Amino acid sequence: MVPGGIGEEDITTIVLPYIHSAREGVELLGQYLEKYGTYEHNGIAFSDIDEIWWLETIGGHHWIAKRVPDDAYVTNPNQLGIQEFRFDDPDNYMAASDLADWVAQYHLNLSLDGTLNARDAFGSHTDKDHHYNTPRAWYIQKKLTPTMVQDPMSDDIPWSNKPARKITIEDVNDVLSSHYQDTPYDPYGKQGDEQTRKTFRPIGINRNGHLSILQIRPNVPAEIAGVQWLAYSSQPFNTMVPFYTNVGTTPAAFANTTAAVTTDSFYWTNRIIAALASPVFDETVALFEDYTESTMAAGHLLLNTTDAAVIAGVDDVQSVLATANQQIADAVVAETRQLLADVLFTASNLMANHFSRND
């Protein structure tokens, strides 16, 4: 095999402009992988109004993909995650054309009953996984399916699971912002001790750059169905902002992040807030709860009113959507600047060199 092939940075460019459905995306990327190969492992989600598919690059020229059940969610941290895999069900499974023969030739099927567990065959089960990957899947499923009893270091946490109820945007934000609250593993918590609180990599970690929740809504016209909820910086200290995707521009505060640290950038404002708040988490956590609730409610209100206007009839849909995006951006930027002021005030009063003649 010649070193090289395609990687993460190539996939959107060579696939997205040329497909019309999630299934087509899997098929096209699969063709590229078989022809050109890849130099890394990747997991790629393809979604449309009807289906979600998850494709995993095993390495070299081999790949697998599985359709996400309609009544389930997937938790897939930084490791190959698909478990059960079948070659006789093309409606729900796809793979490289020679994968079955390749698995047989090199005795890669490790199951005792003949069924293929792709995670066992192609994935990892390392100490790193047990501290960096599997605990994140464990906690998300603990939140979304509370009846599940699992070990955070288990190699058998389900790839997909059924939630206890329908999942909201707020639920997705909550689990992706989480740091093992109400467990001994919470770095900001009171349970456990200094060792347990540093045992696992949090989901909402300090170096988060951004988070996107990509929503395709089936109950509105196609021209307004796509919404991208966007957050910047460390997840426990930010909020999700909804933007219509059928537009040609993005509000400047969200689009123009440079290396220069400035509060003109929404990203840098959020990064400053997180760094200030983390050392005084208990004193500032209520500020973030109020901020997230207020801003996301404003986002839902804007979507509802804009949806109604478009459905009633407008001359230029993209212009209306761009205006709505700018409105929510301006509103959230204003609230975020107030949050910065509140967090700065709190953190300043708790500096180690504080002193009062009344002390």
C-alpha cells in the first residue's frame, strides 16, 4: 500500500457538493476510500431529512457504515464504535466491497458465535480509552437513558441506545457541556477526592474550540429546515446560538475570529469568560445557568417567528434568514458582554490579594 490517501480535511470538499442524501454520501465516500485509501481512522456522520448514517474508516482502503435506528441516539467518542455488523442487510449496513473476504482471510472476527462485532475486530480497548473515551459515552447514556447501569470503563457500552424520552436541543447541549456532575469524577464537584475528580476526560473540556448541533427539521419547508446551533469555547461556560443555514453570510462576531484576542470576537469573549469563571465555578455557575436558559429561549423565539413569516410568504427568503441570524447574533453578543462583566466582577472580588479594613 502506498502511504497517503484522503483524510478528515478532504472529506467535506470531495463529498458534500456531489450528493443528495445521506446514503449517497456513504456510497461516494466509500468509493473514494476503496480507490485512494486513507491514512487515519475517522468517524463521519451523514444525515438528511429521513436517515442518519455513521461511517467509520478502518484504515487503508476499508470502511464500514451503519444506519442509525430512527428511535435511537449514538454516543461515539474518539474511537471506532460500531458493534454489531451484518453483510446481509444492505438497507442498514454498508461496507467496502471486499471487507467480508478480508475479515475471513485475516481471521479478524473475534466473536464466538460467528456474528461480527466491528468494535472488537477493528477498534481499540486501551487504558487511554478507559480514561479518555468510554467515560464520555457512559455519562451521556446515564443522562439520556437513566435506567442503564454501566461501568464508565466498560468496553461494551452500546454504540446506540434508546432515550427515555424525545431528545431536545437543550438535552444535546447539556450532555456535551457536562463534566460528570453528581458523580465522584466531576472536577468541579464535592464528591470523591482530588484523584477521582481527575480520573476521566470531561466532555466539556477546557480546550473546546466550538460545538455545532446540526438540525434538519422535518416539520417546516425545506428552505428553512436547516439550522446550525453554534457555540464557541469551553462548553460548560457558553451557550448555543441558532443560525439558519440557507444564507450566504455569517454575522461578523461569529465569522471573523483572528489570532488577536479581542472582545469584538464572540469566540475570544467566550474564552475569556471561561478562564475567569473556572477558578470560581461555585460562585459563577448560577450566572451561566441563567445565561444559557435566556439565550436559548431567545433563539427558539426567533426561529418560531421567522418560520412563521417565511411560511406566510416573503419575497426573498435568504435575505429574511440572514436578517434573523444577525438579530440573534446581536442579542446573544449583548448578553455575553453582560455575562463577561458579571463574571469579571465576581472573580475580581475573590482574588487572593483582596483586603478590606472590615476583614
